[in-house]
Amino acid sequence: MTPSPFSPQRKLGLSIKEMSAEYRPQARLVSVGSTALSDAELLSIIIRTGSKMENAVNLCHRMLSQFDLKQLSVAPISQIMQIHGIKKTKAAQIAACFELSRRLEVFKGEDLKKISSPEDVYRLLYPGMREMKREMFIELCLNTKNQIIKQETISIGSLNANVVHPREVFKTAIRESAAHIIVAHNHPSGDPTPSREDIEITKKLVETGNIMGITVLDHVIIGDGRHFSMKEAGHI
């Protein structure tokens, strides 16, 4: 008499740990990407383990032979638990995965803030800078619509100086695939009048941006209740 597929006398396939590393679903996802994996392999990563008689991939193949993905996505936990080898924890993991995918379909991120003027930069940054006793150099990375995709503090300097290298500024811009950038820093003295060094670093950033195809739209200096725009002053 042939033993049942799930009898103690019959084990279906190698365990995940017994597989060569390159064939394990999690390792394949990392090395070749999620789109290269089958539905069963993806599900096996979610449930993590199979049973003594069956590895996770085989269990998921069997699960998908009883339910297609659409049916599985709406099946109640009690029904998923009727599959041999699926108990409450695994059923809950599967249900949670599909619920997240449904929420993603209707997800709307926050509207990105658009920068239209130096005043917009000032209003955005002044609350966080007005109490600072040291110079803080901040970069705003913008998309093609001048919406902020990333705000990052590049450096924090001393009471009256801040050493900034274009390399650090454009490293962030490249990482974020920015179309444009705006840089800003504060003057703890309260006077936003630019120093000779402020004008020089602005010119260096503009030159570097022109080479790299990332436009430096402005360099805004923030003082006590007022600001200075390098763009409006003709330095850009």
C-alpha cells in the first residue's frame, strides 16, 4: 500500500536548509529579484517554514493547487487553516500579506511640498533654525515640478563658519535622482548678509551642478526673521 503523501514514511523533497544556497527562495529574491520567483516561492518566504514531511515551497505549491491567488487573497483564516500544514500563524501571515497588498492599491502618499520662491524656503526652514547657535547647511532635493523629494542636513559648522564640499551636496542629489536642488544655511548672528565664502561656495555649487545636469535654483541664507536669496541678488 502506497503511503499517504503526509505519512511519517514519506518526505516530500529536500528541506529549505538542505537546498543549495542559490536555490533557496530568500536567497534567490536577494540575488535575482522578486519578479524572478514563482508564486509558490514568494509565499514560502512569507510562511517561512514547511513541516517535517514537506518543505515550504512544496507546501505552497499544494496550497496554490487548491486556491488560486485571487481565491487565497480573500479566503478567511479558518478556510486557509484547512490546508494540511497551515496552522493559525501561517494563515495569519498569508492574510496579512494580502491585506497589505490591498491597502497599497489605494495608498496615496502625502502631497509633496512645492517650492516657488525664497520665501517658501524661509518659511519651511526658519522654525528649525532660529534657535541654532551654529551654522547648519541644508539641502532640498527637488523633482522636475520643484516639489521636495528629500530634505537633508549636509553639515553643522561653528558659530560663524560652515565648511561644505560640493561632493557631499551632490552625493545626496544623485542618490535621490533630484532634478534641481536648493541649498540654505543660517547665520546665528541674525544677519543674513552673505559673506565672501558664502558667495564662493554658491558659485562652486552652480558650476558643479551645470556639469552634472542638476540645477542649483537658489542658495538662501536665513537670519533672524529675514532671509537673503543668492538668486534674487544675481549671484546665480
